[in-house]
Amino acid sequence: MMSKEIDLYGALKKFFGFDQFKGLQEDVVKSILNNQNTFVIMPTGGGKSLCYQLPALMKDGTAIVISPLIALMKNQVDAIRGISETHGIAHVLNSSLNKSEIAQVKSDIQSGVTKLLYVAPESLIKEEYAEFLRSQNISFVAIDEAHCISEWGHDFRPEYRNLKNIIKQIDNVPVIGLTATATEKVQEDILKTLGITDANVFKASFNRPNLFYEVRPKTKDVEKDIIRFVKQNLGKSGIVYCLSRKKVEEVAQVLQVNGINAVPYHAGLDAKTRAKHQDMFLMEDCDVVVATIAFGMGIDKPDVRYVIHHDIPKSLESYYQETGRAGRDGGEGHCLTFYSYKDIEKLEKFMANKPVAEQEIGHALLQEIVGYAETSMNRRKYLLHYFGEEFDEVNGEGADMDDNMKNPKKKHEASEDVVKLLSVISKTNEMYKAKEIVNTLIGKDNALLKSHKTHEQPFFGIGKDKSDHYWMALIRQVLVVKYLKKEIEQYGVLKVTDIGKSYLENPSSFMMTEDHKYDTDDSGIIVNQKSSAIGIDDKLVSMLKELRKKVGKQQGVPPFAVFQDPSINDMALKYPIDLEELSKVHGVGEGKAKKYGKEFVKLIANYVKDNDITRPDDLIVKSTGVNSGLKLYIIQNTDRKLPLEDIASSKGLEMGELIKEMEAIVYSGTKLNIDYAIDDLLDEDQQEEIHEYFMEAESDGIQEALDEFDGDYDDEELRLMRIKFTSDIAN
């Protein structure tokens, strides 16, 4: 009997094709396999979904996954179906299904085929579904995007609050909560609300060291600034977030008029258009998506190179989630936010009609985002501190990757002005909003000030040596350090806090931060870009990307599925000119080199010749022959017609690993006779059908074959037939 350990890695390899777990994944999977309540906090791009998908595939019964978005569920179901020969292995159960589809889902669950069932919380409430699920074998319940449970979260959904009771009614099973963003407050709330305070908690680091954070003042020329930035990053994929649908349409149009290949995405567009625009972005038929936050949930595009916020988000959680869609492959990711305090005031106005408790939460969240935008400290440190994580701003990974570190803001002593500000608020009986306080300071009267006779007071105009912008900025910075607070009940009225009162009695240094001033080159373009990686041949990179796009189109896959950016960059560093060299490139390996590599090495070889390039001489790694003993063993024992299962287990291999070894043998030109094993699996007609397919197919890709036969044959049968085909025809 194999140990659980090998089982775990075998399953990881079998289902997902990975040899190693990432970060905390292994510990989380073990916790779920041991039937323990589990809570996972893992940033976007950290491999969160594998944490519950793998144990669901390994355990008996069906795992219920509660998820807030239909598009997200559909993406995940498609992905799981893509790694399995059984279509029913994963299903969605929601309002989009008709009666016969619902019957199919139920039948697959009853027969034990379905391992993952994705549902929206609204569907679970339906008694017909709950009653059906009560009678089934449920392995565990996973709640994705668990921050939706907490009213302190950025995406609160009331229907999530009742999940504990709903789950209890279905079955007494382990509960797994997963979220990509959660402050201490949100975490406590989630654990309490789900009734899993005993859960094993796994929290990954929130630091994304490859992301560069930048906040620029938002002027009336913000669209021009965005166009300049996008044009400096031509050919790279990016997302521009706006708060309103109207603004999305406007910005997308402005970009298009300026020759940028951009498409809009928001909930007001019909589903067909949204799907089309999303696919265009994935397939690189457009460079930029201008979107409301409806876009990006569950979009697994690893090479988004920049995320621009035209409008500041409502909370730091939202900001973290949205910026987190950049650079998921570990490559460059520029997060640029345009900030104007007017936008914050607009968001505050939207909240004015909500219940007081909700307003308090909303204001607290807005205050954090103002603090972040206005801070002069290391932005990464500020962000990670918000998520309860310490960060060393000197030696931490990515410590210099933000505008405040690259281009420190100027500061000046402003303690006298803080005293003036706080005393004016006190002396006017704490009844004015920021605008009236500023008018009092600069000596600009209006009807409201006159009605209270404020314009006759001795302190009227004591700050007229400074501009209204200066005083507004100071008010914001004083709010951030909590000397002031905004009154919720009397919308936006400023009050001096206890800390503010003690500052007035005993003033100390207050260093006020000035906004960044940007250098512009002759064309007026803002210069604040990082240079590309050293030694990489940029011209070759763009040629390889063009070819990747063409190959992706031919294969019907997104370009990144051919080779990811880090692989393309490595090719432009090492100049591989044959498939063996290509297989040594970062993230390529034998299979990929054989599947897609021919045209790439041909292009590189011609480029090297035409440009008289001297290639690095340390690329070719000679084979050590470690596996030659195993290869000989396989050849001898297939000649002896030993069952393949026996060959695999005697060498401690999974069947998938044995097949991979046999593929390597026949690809290297050696014949293998496995007819005896195939005869046990497939009859003569079936073998002939698959043989004919490989004779006529443009590619010997297994996924293509699986699609062609639409579930008639599984992955193993097709791979064994491909080995026989290669052995008979090519060798």
C-alpha cells in the first residue's frame, strides 16, 4: 500500500500535472483530507482553488462549493472538466439551468460521478435542492470568496450570513472557508458566522513583490495621462478600472479614438458581448479592457502587465484584489491609481442614504484608502499592515517597488498650521464640514458663515497665506492620524478627537507631505517607467510574441497557454536553436518543446544567423543517463508482455508517470510494443478509429483528441494509442 504522502503527490500530478505544491497548499489539502474545518487566506494568484479541488477529487462523495459569481463557477467547472475524462465530474447548480440539465446534475451526483458541485447561496436555500443534497454523500462544503460573509468585507452579501444554518441542515460535514483578502476583523467575523472557530487557519503572505504601486494626483487631463501610459506599454495587456458604467464607455471610446485596441466591460452589456470582450482580452485580440469591478473575478490571465484605477476603489480590500490581477506569472505588474479627494467625497455622498451602521463601516473603509493614497511611507508596508502583516521596508522583498520609495515625497514642518486648523474647528463649535472650515481659514465668506457670524470672528482668515488646496490636503492628513473625525449622523461635519485635543494642548512636530511632482519629457509624457530586464533581446521578444499569437490561434488556445512570458523572455536570453535546447528553457520542458517548439527554434535560428549573434555557451545540459536503467527496464518488460500496471508499481510509478516515460522512449526514436496492453483496453474498430484520427490530425495533442472524441475515450487510452501510433508510424 502506498503511503498517503505519495498518494497526495500522485493525485497532484494525475489531476493537475504539477510535481510540487505552491506555498501553503499541501498543508491546507492535508487539513481538508483529515476532515477538519479549515480557513484559508491566500492572495489572488496563490493557487486557492486547488486547495479544495484536489481533496474533492480524492475523497468519496461530492464537495459543495459555494461561490458568489456564475461566471466564476463556469470557469472553474470548465477547468475541472478539462483535466478529467468524465464530463459530470464537476457541475454548476444555479438559476441558469433548465429542468433536464438539473435532472442530469442530480443523476451524476447520485451515481457518485460528481466530485465538485458549484452553487450560489441562493440556490442552497431552495428546499428542493436542500432536500436532495441531504440524501447524498457530501464530502465537505467549501465557501469561496468568504469575505462576502462579513459586513466588514468589501463585498458583503446578506444571503451569505445564514450559511451556517443552511449547511447544518444539509449535513454535518467539515466547512472550508477561502478568501483572497481579509483583515483581522473580517477573519474573526467569518469564523464566528460560519461557526468554525476551531478551524485550522492558514494565512499566506500578502506580499506580491513583483507589483509596483503608484498613486498619481488625478487632474482634468486624467484620460490623456492614461493614454500616455498605455502607449508607453504598447502590446502589453492591461485593465483600466472605473467606478461607473458611463465612465467605462467614455474611457474605452477615448482609448479607441487614440488608436488603442480597447474594449468596455460592465454589467450593463449583454452576456454575449461581455463574453466576447473577455475572450478578446484572453486571446490577445485587444490590449486593454476598461471595466467596472464586475470584470476580473476568476479571470485567470497570468500576463496582465498593468492595472490602472481611473477612480479610487471603495476600500483597500477592493484595491488589493483589483491590483492583484497584474503580474500573476511573477513578471512585471504596474499598479497605477489616479487619486482625487473629490472622488472620495462622491463616494461619501452615495453612502448618505444608507443606515448609520453601514455608513460607519463605509467611512472607516474610505478613511483607510485615503490614508494609503496620501501616505508618504512605503506603500507595500502600509498595505500589508492593513492585512495584519509586518513588512521590513529596508530588506523586505519588493521594498523599493513603489513611487514613495523611488521618488520620495517632500515634507515640511506644519505643526503651527495643524494648531490653527484644530483651534478653528473647536472655536466654530464643531458644526462645519471641511469646505466651510477651509473658507473660514482663508477668509472667504458665504451665506452659511454669515448666518453664524463666523466672518466677524478674530480667527477668520488666519490661514489666508496658504491656498484652499493646501488646507484641504492638511485636513486629510490630520484625519489619517485621527486628530479629527468626520461625524456620520451630521454627514461630514468635522469633530476634534481626544487625541486631537491633547495635541492642541501640547503640540509636537507634524511633517506634512507634499504631492509628487512628475518630470515630463519633451512629448509631455510622464517619465516614471522601469527599464526592461537586463540582457533580454526586446526585438526578439516581440517577434516570439507575434509567433506565439499565431500558434495560439492555430491551436485554438490563448497565447499564454503556448508559452508564458517568463519562457519567452528566457528564449530571448538564451537563443535556443533546437528542441533539446528549448526544453531547457524556463517553464518549457520536453512536452511543450515538442508540442509547440518547432517554429520557435526555427525563428530563433534564423534570427541568430541574420543578426550574427553569439549565443551563450552554457545552455546545453547533457543528459546524465539517470533514467537509462528505467528505460531499459520498460523496453524489456513490454517485450515480455508484462501488464503495464505491474511495470508501474514495481518501479513505484503512477500509471501517468509510466506513460510519460514510454512517450519519452518512442519520441526519442525507439520502438515499443504495447499492442498486448491496448488489445485489453480497446477493440479493433476503436483502435482503427483513433489511428485514423492521428493520421489526419494537425497535432498529436491529447486535449485535441479528447475534444474530437468528446468523451468516447479517456486520456490514458488516447495516450497509449499515441505511443503505439508513434512507434508504428514514426519509428
